Amino acid sequence: MNGTAKLSRKERDIEKAIGGGRWKSASREETAKHVKTAQAFLRSGKKEGRINIRIAEGDLALIKRTADSEGLPYQTFMASVLHKYVNGQLVDRRVLTELKVIMAPKKRAKSAKT
């Protein structure tokens, strides 16, 4: 053995992407968010229930893409979304963005008065 590992095609593609600058390190905030999510799942204990659902292929593809961007397996991501929904913690990012836009002028106007 010559000390070099043989990489799979996917691994070579990843290596090229890293070397080409297409990937970047996650921010501390982003990393902390993922750690917090993982810790919440660990605290929740064993998964006792199992479900089997049919879902449109397009929706499943979007779920998998979103889960991948969050650094989670898609089934873990789906469980997280369902957990947040049933506990009233699921927040639509578009709504948050709109609220920020609506609230931004009020904050500036308030700070200009002081």
C-alpha cells in the first residue's frame, strides 16, 4: 500500500469543490444551530412511533434538498419539522423576513427620535 486512499467519484467531486472554493466553513451561529437541533433530538429519547406515508415525488425531493442544506438526514429533518409543528414552534422564514421589513422603519424612526 502506498499510503494514499482511493477516493470514490463522489469523494473526488467533493475534493474538487472544496479546492475550487465552492464550499465554505459554516459560521459559528450556523454550527451552534445544528448542534442545538441535534442535542434536542438526543434529549427527546428513543423514537417509539413509526409512520409510513405517501408523498409527492417533487415534495420529497424538496425535503431531501432542504435537509441536505441543513446537514441532516431527510427523515430526521421531517421528524424535526413535525415536532416543531405539533408543539407550535414551527416558524415560516418568509413571514419572519416580512416582519423584519415591516419593523425596520419603526426601529429607525424610533432611534432617530432619541
